[in-house]
Amino acid sequence: MTEKASIGSFFARIWRSVVDFILEVKAEMMKVAWPSRQEIVASTWVVIFAVAIVSAWIFVADRASSILMTALRSVLS
């Protein structure tokens, strides 16, 4: 009988831990300073612009290295 009681108390402790965790998460989420819609839109445009610039740079570098390797291969063979 003590084995069943210990199993029951184990699950009760786990359940209480889960409930405490969720309550703490809720309390912390209330403290978060959420950005406004305008800030989110501005940040999104910055990210899109940065991704476009990096993508263009990678494309140019890849194309240049491809041309260089093709030229080296034709010179060396």
C-alpha cells in the first residue's frame, strides 16, 4: 500500500511542478515589454533588406568563384 501511496504522491508532485511552472511562465510573460505593431513592421523590413543584401552578396561571390574555377580548369587542362 505504501508503494501506491508513493506513486500517487510522485504524480501529485509532478503535477504541482507543472502547474507552478505554468503560473511562473504566465507571470514572466506579463513583465515582457511587447513591441508595437509599427516596431514589428519596421524590424521586419530591416530583416528583409538584410536578407536581400546577404543573398545578393552570396550570389555574386558564388558566381565569381564559379567563373574563376572554370577559367582555372581550362587554363590548367
